[in-house]
Amino acid sequence: MKLLIAFSLLIVLIVFQEQISWFSLSIPASPGYYQDGDFVIGGLFSLRVTAGDTKSKFGFKDTISMPDIVYADFTKHYQHMLAMVFAIENINKDPNILFNMSLGFYLFNVDFIEMKAVESSMALLSGETPPVPNYSCRPEKTDKLVAVIGGISTGISTQISRVLSLYNVPQISYAPFDQSLGTEVQLQSPYQFPVHTTALYQGIIQLLLYFTWIWVGLVVPDDVRGELFLRDITEEMNNHGLCVAFAEKVPEFPARDTINRKLFMERFILTRVIVAFGDTYSLLRFVYNIYCNTPFGNIWITTSDWDITTLPFQQNLGYTYFGGGLSFSVHTDEILEFKDFLRSVQPRKYPQDIFIQDVWSNLFECPYLDKDWIRELSQCEQNGNLSTRPLYLWDMNTSPSSYKVHFAVYAIAEALHEELSLTVEGDSLRKGGPRALLPWKLHPFLQKCQLGRSSNEQNVMNNEVSATKLDIFNYQSLQSGTKAQVKVGKFVYESHSVQHFSLNDKIIMWGEHHNHTPFSVCSQSCPLGFRKSPIEGKPFCCFDCLPCPDGEIANETDMDQCIKCPEDQYPNKQRNWCHPKITAFLSHEDTLGAVLVSVAISLSVFSAMILGLFICYRDTPIVRANNRNLSYLLLVSLMLCFFCSLIFIGQPRTVTCVLRQTIFGVVFSIAISAILAKTFIVVVAFKAIKPGSTLQTWMVTRVSNAIVCCGSIIQVCICAVWLGTYPPFPDVDMHSEFGQIILWCNEGSTLAFYCVLGYLGFLASLSLLIAFLARRLPDTFNEAKTITFSMLVFCSVWISFVPAYLSSKGKTMVAVEILTILASSAGLLGCIFLPKCFVILLKSGGLPRKKFSI
């Protein structure tokens, strides 16, 4: 195993030597900013990106097809260097930290070029620029190196680690936390600042839910880190009912003109809200595509790793694209006195700082001079205060990266303190002077800090805090015209069940293109009364809106299914609310009910008048003809038929439901039996006996009584069986009439009801048949013709009743039965008795008797 490791080291060194040799011919050496001390910390920072950074050499990933417009001087990144200088100055002021020994630094600008990062790493180890691999040309520098802080991205950190790990020099990366960092073949991975990425996902989800942004685009770098973010946040969005409109993977090194401009524009025009995950450098190519292909008006949600205020455009143009954006940043406290330190920074204060020349030239638009630049820059120093610079050039607030660098310096100083405390007594240090410290001895102490190497997020924090706090910032244009990142909310994540989200949306400004909170949906919300219908082949956030079917409502927007109203309620016309149904029955107060009552009473009174007339003229031949007792019985039964219709009117109750059909059936059976008896007597009288005989009188009395009694008793038996088995009862009908609860009498046994009607039909048909046969028998007062006509009317009415009754509902059904009762009874009354009344009243008591009277 040891032999294998030694062989691997030899191969790596050979490769690095070849690459560095070629690299030194193609890229000029980068001088560093060195300040001596008893111990030296190396710093590898990135200050600019240029179109010239597109040369690829020897397998290193520096191929960037980036247009010339993407030239960015990240002067704000100079704050990272100043954070390191500030921390080292404060440590050197405290003699107790390093036992009166000092810290120095060796700073390099590697831009965003991975090969420069390799070269600068070798320069830290060799002390010379260009570096000589595996040689220490300046021992006074290299022997003091104890640790290195850098770089700004995963790619740069990886290349630095490939060099430093060969010599076991600790490296602390201030790049965004990357779970994949350290998985490549190398001896050790750099220390990282762990971030609870779950908190970031949940914070973004809560923000989207707060503004009801359910149609969201995702932009991630095309690497392992972007893949992990895309996988995790997509899962969380689906769990919360949010949809991914598109996922744009930004290639790390795209070829020229490979972007589909039409698709790019279509995606960003149709999607209002975009969540961007990545660092400033990895998304530079994406920013250029936005500048060239996308109209204004998108709302961007980012992390602090992608500083949307630092763009390769002018300030106003950058705000036009990204103004109103929201960004999440891990909550950090301001570094004490750091702002005062930034205000005091001047070129004259740090004459050996080789980087401040470029920074000052960009910040204050000073001429860039190679010679006597300190003297020439004096013309800018009258306004040379960093606090006066606009946000897109400089930010006086401590950036997350600066905070990491500051923390890293103190972590190294603490590790040095622990190591010195264990190895050397303080007095001996002062007497004998400092001794060279092996860098690898700091590893055990660095591992005690809140730093880690593991690719597993659960293991990177040895001292994991109980809650993760994220601040939410809004990119705004202030009244003074300056641009600023304004804190508008915060998110505290403790667990999936314990989260605290707060946002002051009243102070949020949505940029130049929105006067109010924008919407981001695939389909407009379905209004009340409509339900969502998924569109085949599209995410669940895309849908059509269909109206609710009859009897159902949607009392909320965007309902997946309509809900049915309770049986005692009905939907309104808009189908968004259920109203209580009103109870309905044929009452006496209704117009129809009042008319039927009036008709029934009128016909009953008319029947009583005819009965009185017959009684008054009872001795006249026309009254005595055809058995006057049957005439009296028929008139009384018809009068009761008219009255029984009144039982059908009013709110159904148990008593009325039982009595209405029973009384109707029995009374009608008496009336039809009386008519049948009359018809039968006419036939028997003319066919079987001689007039005036004793047999005739006997037969008239006995046969008529027998027919009436038998006909009525059979109907009474049918009604008794009906009431004994399944009698009628009050019931409610919720569905027949819209918006009404119909109170009605359920007939109970439908078979029994139609048996009653069938029996009445049998009696009527029999009477019709016999009367029809006797219609031509000679007699002045022969009733066969009138009975025949009355039975035709009666049968026609009741035959029409059946389909009308079956097709009607609610009050109409009851009214149909009442009208049938009244019409059939009135038909019998009019056809049989009106002609006799006419004779009695207009012919003075009727014609004289011819042959005989019955």
C-alpha cells in the first residue's frame, strides 16, 4: 500500500511539472502580495474574469466560450482580501493568541482560472514566481507557510487541493459548500464551511408559497452540485404543490452559439419567477445569454453565492434585468469594526498591495499607470473612500465570503495557539524564538472547528447548531437613486416540523417592470364554481377550468373536484354556494290550491242543490224513474267525492296520507257501484220481468242493494289489505324540483294503489258496457244513454290520469289527481243529473208517466 501511494505521488508530481512548465510559457507569472510574519497564511482570491481567460491547456478545465462583453472586474471581491488582512492585523495586536509571535500573509489573484490557481499554489510552496515544482526557492517564505485559504469556486478549490494535499498543507475553501468536493482522487479534501442545504430548500419553498408562485423555472450549473440541488428542490416543490416550468442547466464550459435562442426566450417569457442556484462565476455565461436573448420582467430568487448586484454590465442595465430580485443569505453578524477598517483603506496605507491599484482605478475611474501610480492616484484620494461607491461596485456590508475568510483566519490562529500551547512553553518561545511548525500538525485542531471535509452534509458539522437562520434581501433602487440590498425577511429552520418564516412584503420593490406582486402560474386560477381539469402531457399546475355539474359547487378557487350540496341544500346559479332548500307542498294559500278548493266546494254545493231539488220533486215521475234511492246515494257519494279532494290539499301528515286514498277509493267505488246498479236494473227491468209485478219491486230493491254493497265491500277489503301491509306515509322528495324539498304522501304499496284504481276502472268499464247495450231500450226516462256518455267521460278522464300522474312531480302530481277526481265526478254529475234538472225545472215536474215507474 505504501509503495502504491509513493508511486501515485510520483506520477502526480510529474504531471504537475509538465503542466506548470507549459503553463508558464502561455500565462504570465502572477506576483503576490506578501507580508512577513512568524507564520504565514496563503490566500488565493479571484478578482476578475476576462474574455482572455478562455485558453485551455493540458486537460485543465479552463475552456470558456465567453464573449468579449463578459469582462468583469469583481472589485467587490477585493473585500475578501481585506477581510483576511483585517483579521491578521487584529490577531497580531493580541500577544496572547500566538504568544507574541505574528502572522503574515501571501496573497495571490488567481482570477477565475484554474491553471492560475495551480500556479499560485505552487508559488506558495516554492516561494518563487513562476514556481519551480518540488523546490523551495525562498525558505524564508515557504518554511513559514502553515495553511492556505482559497478558492472561490469548487473547480478552483479542487485544483488548489490537488497541489496542497501532496504536501499535507491545510486548505480552507470559502467557496459555496459542495458535497462533491473531495470525492475526486486526491490525498485530502479542503475544509469547507458547511451549509444546511435543507434549510435553503425549505426557505425557497416557503417564499414561493407565500406569494403563490407555483410555476417556477430553475437555473443551475451543469455539475454535481447543480444536479443535487435540482433533485432535492424538485422533490420539495412537488411535495408542496409547486411545478418546475423548466430546468436550465448552465454548462460550465459551453461551446459557442450552441444555445437555442428561441427556446431560451420562450422559457423565460412564459415563466415569471426564476430560482437560480450557483455562484457568480459559474453563471456568467448564463447572464450573457439573458442579456442577449431575454426581455425584462423576470423575478429572480437566488442565494448569496450569486451576487446579482455584481454583473458585467452597467449599474442601471443590471438593475433593469435583476431589480426586485430576492436572495437568501446565511445570517451572519457584522464583523466588529470591519466597516471602520474599510473606510480607512487607502492606497497610501498599503503601498505594497499590488492589487489596490486596479481596485482604485475601477472604483474611482482613475487612470491606470504602471509607474508612479501612488503619486498619480493622489488625484482620486480626495474622494477615495470605499463607503462612497455604489452597490454594484462596492458593498460596505460584510459579504458571506468575507465572513468565511475572516472566520478561517481565526480558525487557523486558534489551531496555531493550540499547537504552540502543547509543544512549547511560553517562556521558551520568547527566549529561543519561534521554531518552524509543520502544517499537517494543525489538522487535528482545525477539525474541532465548524469545518468539515465529508461529502455527507450530516457529518460536515462537528458542532452543528440547533437552527439555521437565513436572511432574505431585496435588490432595490432607493429614493436617492442608489441601489441597495434591503433585508425584508428571515427564515429560521430547526426541523421539517419547526420552521419560522417572516416577510415584510410592504417594503419589497419589484423592480422597474412591476408595480405590484407579480403572478407566476401556468394556468390562471379556476374561479368559484369551476374545477380543475388536468391537461394531458403537462405538469399538474397546468389545467383547464370546467364548470361544476348540476348539484355540485366549488366554494374555493382551484378545486380539484366539485363537492355536492347536502340534500337539504341546492347550489346557486354561480355554483359557488349552497342555499337551504324551501319546503313545498300544495297548500291552501297557493293560488292553485285555493282554486281547487273553490272548485271542490262549489261542485259539492252544486251536488247538494241537485240533491235538494230531487228531494223536493221526489214524487215526480222523472225522479222516481230508475230508483230514486240510488239517485240519492249517487248524489251523496259524488258530494263526498268532491269533498275528499280537499284532503289532498295541505301539508301531508300521517292521518291525511292514510285517509286520502282510502276515502277516495271507497267513495268512488260507492258512486260507480250505484251507477252500475242503475244500469243493471234498466236491463233487468226490460228483459226479465213484466211491468207492475211484485217480482219487479223485489228485484229492484234486492239487486240494487246487493250491487252497491258488494262493489263497496270489495274496495274496502282492498284498502284494508293496503293499510295492513304497506300503508301510505308522509315523505320528502329532495331531487324532483330544483331548490325545493317536496313534502308528499308516499303511496307505500304502488301495487295496492293501482289495484284501487284498477277496481274502479273495472266497475266503470262494466257499467259502460251494460249501459251501452241498454242505450236503445224504449222508455221516456231511460238513463242508459246518459250513463253511457257519463262512463265515457269518466273512463277518458282516468285513462288520461295515468300518464299525466306518472310524468308529474311535486305539487303538480297532487293537483293532477285532484283535477281528475273533480273532473270525473263533475262528468258523472253533469251527464246524469243535469238533463233531469232541466226537465224538472222547465217542464213542471216532468212528463206524465207512460207505462210504469221503477
